[in-house]
Amino acid sequence: MSRIRTVLITVVGALVLVGPSRNAQGASFQGADARRQQSASVGSTPDPEQIFRHGEEAPRGGDLDQAERNFRQVVILNPQVASAYANLGVIYMRRKQWTPALANLHKAEKLAPKAAGIRLNIGLTHYRQNDFRRAIPPFESVVKDQPDSLQARFLLGQCYFFTERWGDAVDTLEPLWPQQSDQLNYLYVLGIAADKAERKELGERALTRLVEVGQDSAELHLLLGKAKLNEEAYDDAVKELTAATEADPKLPFVHFNLGMVYSKKGEYPKAKAEFLQDIAVEPDVVFNYDELGNVCFLMGDDAQGERNYRQALRLEPQMLNPHLGLAKLYQRQMQYEKALTELEIAGKLDPESSRIHYLRGQLLLRQGHTAEGKKELDTSVRMSSAKRDQRQKDLEGGAVPSPELTRE
């Protein structure tokens, strides 16, 4: 992929935000003379600075486990070293272990509240889980402190875009035009956001530039097809996405979006074939397995549906939708307890989801728990009564995923 990329979406500072000898983000290590005196008097007392440096070096050889052990030993010896917690957080980010990543990053943030890199990684941890609303506050704080940070500003603009805060997306992204106006993803997001915010002149300028930069490339047709998909112009989307496959049959995410189009059109065998083709190109894209699970469920193939939902959860254990898919699958099989177990897990991942209460209410009614079931349904309605349209969107499964825009 020559152009389709997310700009500078990297784990900040690789594995090390601050070196131990200049640990302005937390407690300082002892100086070299003091350490030598301590070693002479104590003998084998562990040297936290040396352990920290081993932790820095381990990932260069691909040994995250050793790095984790080193940084854990550092915080045992000195619980005030913010950079050790920060680096532990980044290790867990690399492994997609989001809960311990956030726990350690928040410890680092408490010790070093002025360290923008830590807050950026907190935002990025939410972003990587497609939890764009929770990513916004830490990104906003970084942009406030560092208005010229391209990475933080771009990420914040994308979060506004995905949460349909069109005006905020435009205001955040437009200043990046001098640096990013040759990047297709940037132009696509800015153009769509400007159009939605009724900034027609800017929207037309961005989309004109998009076509100019794209030069009839496969990447351009992918983004144009995505736009048509979001507009529910499915036949036009198929034309654009087919043009993309003809230009580059192995371009990631083209077959994914074709699968989404066919799924929306109810052409489930075609959708299944497209998701499988995208898996052949990108075997680690979790959305392929989640959507393939949905398609198999709709085709009545529960075994394949369950298998794909489980694979999605292996890739992303804290993803909400596969648990909901499994709940509906088990409901159809009248395995109500298994369905409720999935909803219990889902409820912990998203306590504010009206959809979870809605499904739980249906299950309880099926089990004959009328009072509890009605209570859950009432809760679902009450949680979203102010936003009827959003509730309907929630019940239908939400917006089309955009892995081509958020891919690292």
C-alpha cells in the first residue's frame, strides 16, 4: 500500500518514553557515585538503573517478556519511576493487552501529569480498541499542550470524525493541510467532515485534491467506494471497489468493504467470499472475522458463525460485537444461559450500551422472567430516549467499520 496509511500512528517513543538517568517524569535514580558506594557497602543490592537499561535493550532483540520482567523489577525497587510504568504500558499495548496497558499508563500519568507522551499513549490505547469517545480527552490534552503535534492532532481529528463531531474534526484537521495534503486518508476524512459540517468550499477543495493525488489508483477507488458505501449507494460502491480490485487485487481492505456492501444488500454468499478473500490478504484484521461471523449467522450456519466470532475474540479479547453476536447465536439455539454469559461480558465492556439491555430483556422474557425482562427493556429505552435515531442505529449494529483508516 503506497498511500493508504494512517499518518504516524505509532506507539510513542517505541518502548521508552524517558531514560532512567533523566527521569524527569518520576523519581530519580541515584547517581553513579552513590550507586558505586551502595554496591560496595551492600554487595549484591540490585541496581534499578542498570535493570532499567536492560529493559530498554530487551525489545531490540524482540524479547518483550524480558523487558516486562525488568521494568516490573524497577517499580518494585522504586514505585515512583513513572517511565517504568509507561514502558510497561507500551509493552502491553504491543501485545494488545489493553486493560493492563491502561492501568500502567494511568500510574505513569499520576506520577508525571505533565508528560504528554504518556497521555498520548492512553489515548492511543482507547483508539486501538475503536473506543474513540474515550480517546478524545487524552488527545485533546496533548493538542492543548502541544498544538503543533501532527500525530496527536491527526488522531484527535479522526476521533471527532468517527464520533460524527464534524465541525470539531474540520477545525482540528484543517491546520494540517500544509503537511498532509498529499495523503489520501487525510484528504478523505477532511473532505467528508467538511461536507457534513456544511463547509462546502473546503470539502470540495479536499475531495478535488484527493482525486488529483490519487491519480486513478487502487487506493483512490477504495476510498471512493468507502464513501459510496457510507452513503448507502451500494451499486456505485461496488463499481468503485471493483475498480480497486482490478488495479490491485491484493490491496488490503478492498474485499472487506466489498463484503460489507454485499452484506448490506443481503447477498450473503458473496459477502462471505469477499471477507475470506480479505482474510487471505490480511489475516489479522479482526473486523473480517466479526463480519464473517455475522454473515454466517444470517446464513444459518451457527457453527461457522461461532468459530469466526471466537477467532475475532482471540485477536481482540475486549471487542464488544463478537460477544453480542454469540449472544444472538445462542439465543437462537435456545442456550439462554450461554447467551446471558456473553451479555454479562459485553456489559462490562460497555456499561452504557442500550443494545445490551435490549438483548438481555429479550432473553429474560424467553426464559419466563417477565418482570426482569421488562425492566431491562425499559432500561434500554430510558438510556436512549433522547436519541431515538441513535438507538435505532445501535440496534442495527452501528456504523460501517473503517479499518482502512485506523490501520497502524
